[in-house]
Amino acid sequence: MMTRLLRTLFTLCVVWPVIWLWLGLRVRGRERLPSRGPAIVVANHNSHMDVFALLSLFTLRRQADVHPVAAADYFLRNRAMAWFTLNILNIIPVSRRGGEANPLAQCERALREGKILILFPEGTRGEPGQLAPLRSGLWHLCQSVPDAPVIPVWLRGTERVMAKGNRVPLPLFIDATVGEALHFYPEKKGFMDELRRRLLSLQQQTEGKHSHDEYPNAG
């Protein structure tokens, strides 16, 4: 109960004021976001600000059911970081070092419990404006829980707001474009190629039209 209260206070007092007021998040296709799980929201990854931008897309009611999937070796590297990321950011840690029988077991369990996952299929932060090769862990996760749709999102601006080395976010707009859900099918290469195609299409929409659209309020 206390953890949930702290998470709500962090969202209301830190995340939303920074994302919606200090920076300004402009969203296209917000109605395509899942209202309930199981579901997997995937996005390009250029900055630590990506997680906060995606979390801020969900209402307070949904926050407890949304879990970013994050690298255990980075986010659990010390006790303070581990406590914050596990309890406040609500992450599900995944090992990148191997050795586990099923490193995605916690993710599978969360989906079966009706949760929403946030996942970056590139695996790590990439170069701004470039989509790195997608890792196949997402396909394996979808294979285990095939009824969980994958909702692609393209983020623009987070790499400037919080570039590597920056400690204070710069007051620049962030754009998020939400695409249509992709449903699992068993041909791995075709599935991953289609996801890549959809992400690149969202990139074109975001970079080509963001200045001409109207965006909803945080509401």
C-alpha cells in the first residue's frame, strides 16, 4: 500500500509535471494504447527519458499495471537504484548475461496476470533517429503469451531532452506516435520485419507531420 502511494506521488509530483509541463508531450494515436492487459508497448530507445514519456501516457488508475522491462545489470547495480526502480518505476528486471533457464519468466507471468509491459526491442539505447536491429526476445515472449498484442510507439525528442551525459532535462518538446496493434504469428522473421516496418512508418509520420497536427491534452 505504501509503495503504491509513493509511486502515485512520484507520478503526480515529478513525472507528469516534468513531461507535460516542463517539456510538453505531444501524442498522436493515443486511443490505440491498451486500456488493459495483457499487452506489450514497444518503442525506439534513445534516452532514459523514454521510460518516463511512455509511463506518462497511462492514467493513474493504470500505473500499477504498467511495468517497464529493464536490464537487471544496470538498474539493480546498487541497493538505492534497485529499490527505486523496482518499487517506484515498477520495472521487471531481465538479465542480459544469460545463465537463467528463462530470463523472460517474470515478463510472461506479468502478462498472464493481465499487466501491460513497456519494452525496447533494440535492447539498449541507440543513435538518435536510427532504429537499431530488433532483438528476437520479443518474439519469444509473444510466442509464450500469444494473446498479448504488441503496440508500437515512435518517440521523438527524448534524445535531445535527456542525451547521454545530461543530468537535467532540457525544456524541449517530446513527440509520441502510437501505431496499430500487431498480433503474434509464428513466423519469427516475418513478425520482427513487420514490427520494424511499422516502427519506421511511425518515425516518418512523427518526423514529417508533427508540426502540423493537433495533440490532445494530458487529460
